[in-house]
Amino acid sequence: MKCLDCSHMTSGDSPGSKEMSRHGFSLCDRERSQAHYRSMTAERDCGKFEMAAADVLAQRIRWMEKQHGKEAA
């Protein structure tokens, strides 16, 4: 799975979190620490994974493509 595909992925609210998301990293809203960023696109195993809704996933992919100028998924 990829964090990009998970309903728990969030970019956070702080300016630093927004900058991290531009570099391809996100936070998990199921984690206690909001200082542990993970790659949105790296493959991993996660017991908290829940597939994001199709419309949310499509919006994320469009955003990633716009940010990075390439296909994200």
C-alpha cells in the first residue's frame, strides 16, 4: 500500500507540513505524533490502512501530478 491511497493521509495544518507535502511527504491522522512524516508514494505495510474514497484519491493524484510534473501512482 501507499500512504497516498489511504484515508488517514493528511498534509497537516502548519506551514512546515504544507512544505513537506510539496516534497512528497505526509502525516497520518492515526498517529499520536504529528512530527513523523512518511513518503506518500513509497510502498509499505500498515495495519492502519484504509482505502481513500475514489474522488479523494483522484484529487490527490491530480495534485501530485501538478506538483511534480509526472504521474504519481
